[in-house]
Amino acid sequence: MDKTIRKQYSASDVFRRFLEWAAVITNLLFTLLYLNQIEWAFAMGVLGPLFLLVLSWRERLYAEPVLQVVYIISALVGWYQVQGGWTQLYLSLQVHALLFAAATGIALLWGLGLKRYTAANFPMLDALTASWGVLATWLMMYQVPACWLYLMAVNALSIFIYFRRRLYMAACMFVLYFIMSVDGYFQLHWFEL
């Protein structure tokens, strides 16, 4: 009698892993290309979020797909924006405070709605990462350096969420994203091509 225990993978498990790997690879390519101001970043900026949208919906992270749709739209708008060159928008501290308060308030209401009306996993953290992620993406589209601060927070929260969902490759991706956001903010050029 063969005492070897073989783990059986269902088609659903295989698809889940495929989505996770595809999301990790394309999203990391986006960030790497974006940090180096290479326009191909925007193609990866559509594919990566598309994979992550499907994966997060399957994992009942219901705010995350909204963020992924915003990422896809932002990649398209960002590509359009850079056709005239990579330019920066400057915002006052008061505008940053107002944007932060609005995004956090929206996250609170969104999280409470998810908690009450859905079976979402981590509804408050999911809503917070999505809300701050939308703001960070908008700031990133316009080359506002503060986008990296929001991305540090979003990536740190995402590490926790994805690790807890046992999506270890995605959690590792967010660890690398966190490092990349530190690189972007402090302009350390660790990821230059």
C-alpha cells in the first residue's frame, strides 16, 4: 500500500494560482516599468489589475475589484497623460489633508456597508486599502510624490490581507511593492533598468 500522500488540486485551485501568479508578474512589471518611465508600463497596468480583480472577487474581497477597475482606468488615463511627457502636479498640504480625510471617511462608510451587507473578508481593511489606493492612483497619474506615502500604507495593509487569505505570492508581491514605494518616495533608484 502506497503511504505517500498526494495533494489533489482542483481546477479551481489551479485557476486561483494562475490568477495569483499572473497578477504578481504583470503588476510587478507595471511598477518596474513605471519607475523607469517606460510607456509599456501602462499595458501591464491594465493586465495586472484585471487578473487581481478576478482573484480578489473570488476571495470575497469586494472593495478590491473596485480599486482594480480604477487601476485599469488610471493606466489608460496615465498613458494618455504621458503622451505629452511625464509632468508633475503640485498640491498644497491643505489639499493633501482634505484628500486624506475624504478618502478615509469614504473608506469608513464603505467598510461599514460591506460589513453589514456582505460576507466580505476584512471589510474595513479592504475598504481602506481600496479608498487610499484610489487616491494614491490618482496622485500617481499626475506624478504627485505623496502618492508613494499612500502606496506604502496600502501595500502594508495588503500584505496582511493577502497573507491571511493564504495568497502568499500576492503577499510577497505587496512586500516588493512596499519596497518599491519606499524607492519611489525617496528616489533611491533601486529598481532602475
